[in-house]
Amino acid sequence: MYETIAVLALFIMVYSSVAGAVERSRISGPIVFTCFGILIGPAGFALLDWDADRELIRSLAEVTLAMVLFTDAAGADVRVLKNTTGVPARLLLIGLPLTIALGFAVGTVLIDHPSLFAIALLATMLAPTDAALGKAVITNEAVPDEIRQSLNVESGLNDGICVPVLLLFLALALDMTGDITPLPLAAKLVVEQIGIGLIVGLVLTFIAVRLLKFARHRQWLTKTWTQIPIFALALSCFAVAQQLGGSGFIAAFSGGLLMAFMDKHLSTAVKEEYLLASEGAGDTLALITWVIFGSAVVWQALGNFSWTILLYSFMSLTVIRMLPVFLCLAGSGIDTEGKLFIGWFGPRGLASIVFAVMVVNSELPDSGSLAMTVVCTVILSIVGHGITANPWARAYGKRRSAARRFT
């Protein structure tokens, strides 16, 4: 145990010292984290004595994702967000279902699996985008505000929306529906997952923000304890929603969004002060999660690799994602490069890993090939999106600025 703590702590210390330089380069943080995990895991020097506990990996990934979703939503620019609701709505209500449908269609051709519901599961696992992996683009001010905020909202909500869909296909794949037909089961899952998640996130955040305002007015908060409330609130939204049968991801993101909109209760400077520690905690958890992904998850999934899986993974990041995005944004006013930009920057990461662990833990027959497809897609994503994020963002921003000057 101490060896594992020592290795992770030393790596966190070293990376935190050079994080700024890495973020400005073509190499993203997740690339470094995953490669380090592979290097010190069983596939490399075996420095980590890590018994790949699926439940622990799942819990860590879930908490990490919840923290990232809450802090990204809470830090959103509300003024821009109010003017860009149409694009996220198109991406979530039209683009997401089309992505799942196209992923299923391609999977029936490429993936050798006896169950169509299992292929539908795979398409759903790879549909949500990752807020953490997309952070390099979302926080890059060279990218137009409309596109950055749209990607942020999409990545924050699509994983929560996919949860009831995933549970439905998983129940059908395991033949656990009993006497309930698929349509009523789907309605039940949507109401429970999204409804409970929304209620929990909004109620807890509303109460917390009012409490923080009251405490700050009375000068009850110390500099040390100012770092804690938002971190605890994000975890509370996630855990309470999960305990009540809802989606903790929906709760975390909706809570963060409500906090962003409650500007009259917390000034921008005060909100940033509260968020700073939570963002640092989320980044640290993400670092550890990616290291474990490289050292434990990748190694376990390698036995199921095939060239067909690699082809599907590549198509998942390109055609299966980009074509639905391009179609759903027709008539939105976004130029062609903007549509391609949004389509490409739909990275796969923590949400897909969490979903894969859920499916593997369900003991679905032949779930190993599905998990390997997710692993392969995530690896391609962290490399491809990590390398292209900063260069394309800068180039796109320059072209947009030049076009505005010309007109």
C-alpha cells in the first residue's frame, strides 16, 4: 500500500510542477498519465502493486467525473450560455440519439457478438463525451465562446442522459426485464435517473449557495474552510442522487449549472474562490484515475484486442460522432469548420470507462470484447484529441478573427 501511495504522490508532485508547460504543448495531461500508468503497471516495470479492483476503479472514476462535471458547469460563462442553448439542445436531442443509432448500425457489421442488445450497449457506452478530456478546448479562449460553452454543456449532460439508456439495454441484454416491456421500462428509468438527479442537484445546490451567502455575510468562513464547501457539495449531489436511484452525474452537472446562474447570491470573484480548490481536487482525482486506467484497466483488456475492434474505435471517434453532429447542426449558423470542430472534439474518457466497468461487473457474456473496444477508443481519443486540441484551437481562432476583420 505504501509503495503505491509513494509512487502516485511523487508523480503528482512532479507533474504539478510542469503542468503549465504540458498544457501548452501538443501532449495532453491524460496522455502523460496513461503512459505513466502503463509504464509502472504489469505491462511495464510492475512498480505498482495494484490488484485491479473493479469496484474501486469504478467508484474513483465516478467521483472524479462528478467533480469535473460540477466544477466545469459552475464555472461556465452564464452570459454566453444564455445565448447558446440552441446548439447544446441540438447536440443532445438530435445528435446523441443519432450517434447511438449509427454506432449500433456500424457495430452490427463490425462487432462479432451474438446479442444485438450488447452492441446497443457498446454504442451507448461510447456516445457520451468527456468534460475532463475536452478541458483543453473548453478553456482555450482562442475558440469562440459559443462553441466552447456548447461543448461544455453537451459533455456535462450527455453522460447522465445515457445512464437510463445504458441500464435499459443492459437489462434487455441480461434478460432481466421480466414482465415489463421495453417502453415502460425505458420511461421508468428516464423518470428515475434524470428526474431524481435534477431534483437532488438543484435542491442541494440552492440550499448550499444560500447557506454560503449567509455564512459569508456573518464572516463565519475562514480561509482554510472556504476551500471545502464546493468540493463537499459536488460529492453530496452525486452521492445523494445515486443513493435515491437517480443519476449522480445529472445531479452534479445540474447543481453546477444552478450555481453558475445564481450570480446575485455569489459574486464572480467569490465563486472563483470557492471553485479553485474543487478544480484542483478534480484534476488530482482525474490524474490518479488515468494512471490506474493505464496500469490496470488497459493491461486486463489487452487479451481481447482485434483489428476489427481498432477499426470500430476509429470510426467511433470520426464518422459515428462527426456525421450526426454535422447533420444536427445544419441551419444553426455555425460554419463548416465549426461543425467539424465540434464533431471532432467529442473525446471519450471517464464516462465510457465507468459504463464499461458497470457492464463488466454485470457478468454479461462476452463483455470482455466490449470493454476492450471502450479501452481502445479511449486510448485513441486521449492521443488524437490531446495532440490536436491546442493546434486546431489556435488555428481556428485565428481564422475566425481574420474572417471578422475581413467582413
